[in-house]
Amino acid sequence: MKKTLFSILLITTLVALPTFAASAEKTLTIGGIAFLTGPASAGGIAVKQGWELIVDKYNKAGGLKVGGDTYKINLIVEDDAMSADQASTAATKLIKSDGAKFIVGPLIDAMKTVIYPITSKNGVLMAIVDGLNASAALGAFETNADVSSNKPLLIRCHWANDEITPYLLDYLKEKYPNVKTVAMCGVVEKSLEMLYAGIQPMLEKRGMKRVGALEQFAPDVQDFGPMVTRLMASKPDAILMPISTPITFGMTVKAAREQGFKGPMFCATHQDIAFQAMLAGKGNDTDIFGMGLTLADEAGLPQAVKDAKVEYLKKYPAKDLISDVFLVGYNGLWVLLQTIEKAKSVDPATVLKTYEGLTKKGDLQTLWGPAYVGGKKSLGVNRTLCYPYMIDSAMKGTSKNEKTIFIEVP
């Protein structure tokens, strides 16, 4: 009898062991889509590096705690090469072959609109973690990729360029009170046209006006001279670039200064202004600003940003550091991972519902400080991150993080 009882206990123990091992080895696959090749690849690679850093941080700490389970995060990033077909293929592969329940990226509004029908059809949550050129508040248009009530399983963990433009215009008015006219240029996209139309009331509210035609250029443009010549024909006091690649703003500044333009120039795409000043060249590197971050200004940085910089330099060559871009990628995916933890579930619909309920400041943390989710009044759904960010400037030849603002989307 004793021998029989011992055999039963031994068999029960052996049967239980695989179940225990499987529980300890749970994996959550998150797919990423970014342009890793092509004219703007430096930016896509930087965002990918940010994603990798926050995943490394979680995995080194033991994994993602979801209720009573712990998951190792398996990040798989595919290249869309700025091609709609390739982006679609990448999304399908990540979902069907790799089993991704969450997708971060792609990084271009037009690609986001291509990918979303694929993710939503398959019950996958898509998180816009790098930003958006134009929010739904500007109206409906073909490549409007923003969150809305008729787009389930879509959240946004960064601001749209039109949402931060008022803060930039306030800064312009404060630092350059004589500016009355603003000309605009940027990378070719339908959203740029919407930004061009939408800025007029913002300018009028501040006693300014838009001048000249909208100047658009391809992301791989080499010669910025002709475009700048057309911009200057309207004799603007300031020049705004709402949509930029990692290098086009700095190169536009260089071309404008070489043609004698001395007024302020600013960019709504998140940019490291110290890097842009370097591209513009000595003597041209003043009176430029934007929503971004200069990592060289250590004293003005939150501790979480300093820590992320240290981790970056441990893993990647210093020469590859495009500071603000990798931080935006890191921050956006971190917000998604926090939400999954708070949901205590890896079910995309449950995670979405949890995100919509994080409406109190401090419900989420970011590299820049406490955050919450808003958007109900302006976008119809609470799915947009509201959090502090910095205006980065270069005045009198020095770059610094000028001021911190809290970007709120009501």
C-alpha cells in the first residue's frame, strides 16, 4: 500500500513539473515597425534602440509582472522601408507568424493608416508611441491616423504636432516679440497641408499671420537652397517646420542662414536642437528651437532621462546617439508596458480599457514625470497621453533645455 501511494505521489509530482516550468517561462511578443532603411533610417533606428532599451530594463529585472504571471518580453522589429506594401507585410508577419498581441509603430502617419486595419482585424492593440503629425482635432483626411471612437484597439502615447504648436508659438512670442509673420515648410505629407491650414487661427490669436505658400520637400532631398529661396520671397520674420526627419530641419537652417535669413526658426517634430545646430554649422547655430531634448544639458534633465542615457551609451556607440528620438521610442513603449501591468492582463481589449481609465495625473510615469490619459473632449476618446515635455533651444550659440511644459489634451 505504501509503495503504491509513493508511486502515485511520484507520478503526480512528475506530471506537475512541466506545468510549473511552462508557467515560469511565459513570453509576451511585442512587434515593432519602423523605417530602418531609406533616407530617414537614422530616426527609425534610434526609435528601435529606445524600444530595445526599455525591454532590456524589464527583462533584466525579471520580466513584465502581469497579475500573478511574469512574462519575458520578446521584441521583434521589422523594417517598413517607408513602403506601404512592406509595412503591411511586416504587420501580417508579426501577427500571424510571430504571435504579436501588441504593435508599436510604424513611424509615419500614412503607414499607420495602412497598418491599423490589419491590427484591429486580428484583435491586436496598436500603440502610436513616437508621435503623430496631425491630430484628429484638425479634421478628417485620408491619412489621419489618430485615435477616435470608431477605431477600437488604438492608443496614442505621445503628442501630435498640432497639439504642441501653440506652446511653440507662445515661446516665439515671448522670446521674439517683434515677429509678426511666419512661413512654413516640411516633409511632403497630407498631414502637413492640414497643419498649414490649422495654424492660421493659432497665429492670429497671438497677433501673427502666415505668409507665403507651403513649401514641401521629399525626405531624401539634398539641396535645400531652392526651397529656402521660395520661402524667403515672402519676407517672413520666422520659419516653422512642422514635420521633419532627423536631419532636414538642421539642413534647412543652414541653407536659410547662408541666404542671409537671421530670424528664428523652429520645428514641431521632436528634435535634439544641439544636433540640429551642429548640422546648421558654426555661425548658423543660433535662434532655433523646438519640442525636444538636448542630452548635453545634464543639469536640466530629469533623473530618469539621465539613467536612460547611461544605459544607451553602454549598449550603443556614442556616435549613433540621436537623443530625443531614442527617448521618445523608449518612453512610448514604457507607457504601454506600464498599462499592461496595471491591466493585469495581456488581452489587448482589457489593456485598451485600462488605458482609457488612467485619467489621474500620476497614473502613469514617463521619463519627464507623472502623466495621465486624456482626449475625451477634443478627440472623443481618452486614449492620448498627457505629460510634461521640454522646449529645447539654441540662442546665442548655446543649446539648452529652456523650459518644461505639461502637454494636455483635454
